[in-house]
Amino acid sequence: MRPFFGLIDAVIVPGTAGFDFDGGIAEAHARGIWTWMVRDVAPDLIDPNAADDDQAARQALDPLVPELLQRARAAISAVGTPDAERRIQLQMGGDDAFRRVGVVLNALKCRSLLDKAQAFGRAANGMTDEMALGVALQSMPLNDHAVSALLFQAAMGQVSHPGRMMAAAIRLAGSATEASMQRAGFAPLIEAMLSHAQAQIPALDQHGAFADIDLTCRAIDRFHRLMRAVTGYVELGRLTRWSTAVAALTKTVSELVEPKLRDVSPNVNLALRRHSGQDRLDGDQVLAALNGCYVLATIRDCRDSLALNAMFDQTWTQVGQALEMHVQRNLELFRQNPGDRVIGARLDAAIKMAELRFNPDYADVLRRARETAEKRAS
């Protein structure tokens, strides 16, 4: 069942939380707390059989939230013994969810503000002036940490350029140090960025032929934008909570991306090689190679946020050398036999990969060479 029929989706993040950030609620925790409410707190108020996307159920739940909050708080307040605490933890799915129940209840209380926070995030994308963005940031309840954490979490999901928002916040804080940002009330902004960076991890944990490479590339790019907004602007301490989170998230994401990077060069060679005997083009292998080149190009733009410099440099060089060899070889074969569809398709695939690895201008030169060979044959 969709937690709370989507009432607080704006602050729920996918996957499990390696770090608990102030405004973000891990989906597993939200689901556990929602199950506890449906089954043990208010079985008379909530229909457990309602569909996840049932708008009527969501609309019916909204006016019942005050009663739901009252019952939930009463149930938690009634916990007076270790055994009772363990029992309620089990009902929620574990002590991790129990620790986050206060954040969930606060999110339900502030549910009407979450849509406004998302609208704020979308509006911020159109603010190119740092002063105007700073004025907009001051409209947030910076003195109420719990509420602003939720609002920044909701807003950040809509922000395309988090670095711009961070720069405006630092200008208001007067300094980029952690202490200055905390004093100015912008700690929730940093927490929200780190929370959304962590939320990219499930999209990167995909393997096999059916992995969504577009989603993977978007997740790498989003992770980079969020991490650069923190590490590129804020002066983090050496062993602070935020610097520890940054190091751990960078390590986790790099470890997930590394196998994808390692496979690029072998996949390119396998896809573009000529088969002995009856020549053929392996469509699945070509797709894997193209996907790898897309990932490689994305990592090139985001390498500052990943701990993959040595492997990237090696792979970048190997793929470049391999593509130059395969392009020239297949172009010569195509000139000799322009009617061979397999060679033509392989050359087209090689040119597309070269466009991703090198640049569109180089690919255009190769396409013109291919067209010239076709015209000469005709």
C-alpha cells in the first residue's frame, strides 16, 4: 500500500537510508509506520484495501489526519516499558522506523505546506538573479528547523540547479562555513541536498540487460549536481557529520558505477568486431556498448563527484583507441563493399559511439565519409 496515499510523497525518498537526514523519510520507514497506523492505530479510519492511486481515499484521509496524529502520539506516549517499546518497534518494522516516527508525524502535520514547497522549488529554477533567490529563501521558516527541513526536502526535488540556491544561501549566511550556515538556519538546505543525493543510489543499483540506462545517467548527473552544490560551495569540516556523509555517499555511488565503467571497453570491442564465417551484428551487444558509451560520457561530466579518476582515465583512453580502430576498419570495409548491410550497420553503430566518446563534429566527418563511399558505389 502506498504510504499515506501519497499525502507526504514529497518528502519520501526511495530505498533504505544509510544516513537519516532531517527532512527525508526513507520509503521503507514510511511504509512501516503507515502499516502500523493502518493495522494498530486507526483500523476504523483507514481502508487497507484501497488502491494506491485512489484519489478518493487520499481525499478522505486528509480530514482524518488530525485524529490519526492524536491517536499515534497517544500510542507512543503510552510506551512506558522496554517491552512495550520493543513491541511497537516490531509493529513499525524495526527500531529505525521507530526513530523516524516523529518526522513522519510532523510531515503529516505540515502536509498542506509540502505542495507549496514544491512550487517554491519550481519557481526557484526561473530565478537567475542571486539576490531574488536570496529573498525567496528568506520566506522559508528558517527559525523552525523541523518544519524547514521538510520544506527544503520537498522543494529540492524540484530544483534543477542546486548550486545556485546554495550560493544564494551562503550570501545570506555571510560565510560558507558549516557553523555560519547552521546559525543562519540553512542546515536543512544542506541536509535536503545530501538526502536527495542519497536517493539516487537505488537508480544506480541496476544490473543486467534490462537496466534503465537513461535512469542511470540521470541519477549520476543528479548526484553530481547535488554533491557539487555542497562540496563546491560549503566549507566542510574534516570529521563532521556532513563531511562523513559526503565521503560515504561518494564511496557508495562510485562502487555502483565502477562495474558499469569497467565493462565499456570490452563491450565496444565485442559489438564492433567482425565475426569469422558468416558475418553478423549482435544487436544486444551493440546496445550494451552504446549504453556503456552513454554512461562513459555522463561520468566524464560528473567525475568531480566520483572517486573514479584512475579508472575513468584508463577507460576513456581505451575506448577512444578502440573506436578509432573500429571506425577506420569498418569504413575501409564499407568502401570495398558498400552494399553489405551488416558492415553498414556496424559502421553506423561505431559512428554513434564515436559521437558520444569524441564529439558531434567528428561523427559528422565520419558520416560524410560514409555517404561519399555510397555515392561512389552508385
